[in-house]
Amino acid sequence: MVQDRLPGKGEEDWYNMPLYYDIVFDQDTSSEAEFLEHVFALHADRENGNGLEILEPACGSGRLLHALSSMGHKVTGFDVSPQMIEFSKKRLIAAGYAPNLFHMEMDSFEIPCKFDMAFCLVSTFKYLLDEKSSRAHLQRVADHLKSGAIYVLGFHLSNYANRESQREEWQGSRKGTEVDCIIDSEPPDPDARLEQMQCVLNVRENNDKKTVRTTWQFRTYDAQQVRDLLSSVPDLELVGCYDFCYDVNEPRELESPWEDVILVLKKRNGKNE
Ligand SMILES: C[S@@+](CC[C@H](N)C(=O)[O-])C[C@H]1O[C@@H](n2cnc3c(N)ncnc32)[C@H](O)[C@@H]1O
């Protein structure tokens, strides 16, 4: 089951407004891109010769595809949102890079090429709402990796003991457009394995103000549920674990009740080279 992308009554989907998404998520882009290079050097059984071939499932506004292109890598991305793809394409072309972008879904994508590295950060993986689609996604990624290549997967873990709503709030701005982002998450439902999320973007531009309100659901995971899922995809092996500090000198164990994890999954050698 994949997230229903239609907004509810009176809502707009923030992914239909790539610029605002891009402004609020851009703050960590360079540390994430550098972290990906460091993780590759540490964990992949491959060389970074003249740049890597890199895939980003659900690439969104393409902020990381652009950063990695400027570091000399050959990037490919896909997303379910045509607006996001268009935004990403325009930015790559404006910077002089050839866009390699597709309109596809995480659990069914097919691209006729294999990659040195794939990555999917900021909890995007949790849009896959059930076991079947999350496993299908991991298997698809494994099938698109060269042997010894890695998949870097970052998302928030759920603490089922927590019964309080959580709020994250931050701001971003670019060329006269200011965006406040407030994300509320309801306590996770341990039986349904779902959490309700809401994002409010308060936008100010050209003396204009608007509010974009989006609600969605995420699938929930604690550390054991991650391990169980990974054990069902033997083509990928967990070889490293970090957190959202994006520091390879600070490896972690995959254990609850950590709030966020970045898993490094290596393609086992011998298949689909
Ligand atoms: C939080 S954004 C992440 C974008 C980008 N990866 C980044 O790090 O900035 C989530 C993206 O996932 C896309 N998405 C959600 N469900 C998807 C699916 N089933 N298949 C492909 N893309 C999906 C959305 O359209 C959105 O662009």
C-alpha cells in the first residue's frame, strides 16, 4: 500500500509546491551530500573513480541530486510528484547538468541501469505504508545496485511508549521568500503501525502571506521492526548505522529508543552485477 497522494478537503499538498519544500529542507543538504561520500568510502566495496553513479528514489525537489552533481557524480532520480520532478529538472539544466529523472513509484520503479550507491533520507521510506510495499522497495533497490554497492536509508524510529504529540519547527528563506515549517506527529499506533503527520508551511513572499497545510500517514518502525524487515531482504546486509548528525566518526548501534537512524545497507556480492 502506498500513501494516497490526494490532499484532504481544504488542504494543499506541499509537494505540489517544490520551492517551499526546497527552502525548508535545504539547510542540511551540503552535510548530507558530504556524508554520503564519506559513507561510500567507508562501506562500499567499490571505487569512486571519476564519480559515482547514484540513484535517489523519491528525490523530491532534487536538492541532493544537484549537490551531488556539483561534486562530480552522475545522478538519477525519480518521484511520484510531477511538480517535484519538473523543479528538479529545471535546476539541473540551469546548472548545466543533464537531468536523468523519472516519474515512478518507490515500490515498483524500474530503471535500465545499476548504481554504485542509492540513498533515501528524511523518513521518505515511511511513506510505504505496509510490509509488502516496503519490502518491494528494498528489493527493487537491491536489484538496481551493483555488487558491493550501498543503499543509505535515513528515517525516524518510533517510540511506542510515547503518548504525546511531537512538534518540530524551523524556518528557511531564499530571495525574499520566507517559509516557517511546523511538523506535528501524533503518537504512533503500535497495532496499525501508522502515525498521523501534519505539516503547516507559513509562507511570506512579495507582501503576500499564505498557509499550506498537508496531512499524511507514515508507517512506524522500532529497531526490532527494522531488523525484521531487513531479514526479509537477504540481498541487502546492514553494515553501518549513524544518526542525523551525518558524522561517520559517530557510528551507532541500531537500537530503540533512538529517534533517528541512517542505515547503510550493502548489496551482497554475486548477484545482478
Ligand atoms: C520528504 S520528501 C523527500 C525528498 C528528497 N528525497 C529529499 O531528501 O529532499 C518526500 C518525497 O517523496 C515523494 N514520494 C512519496 N511517496 C512516494 C512514492 N510512493 N513513490 C515515489 N515518490 C514518493 C514525494 O512526492 C516527495 O517528493
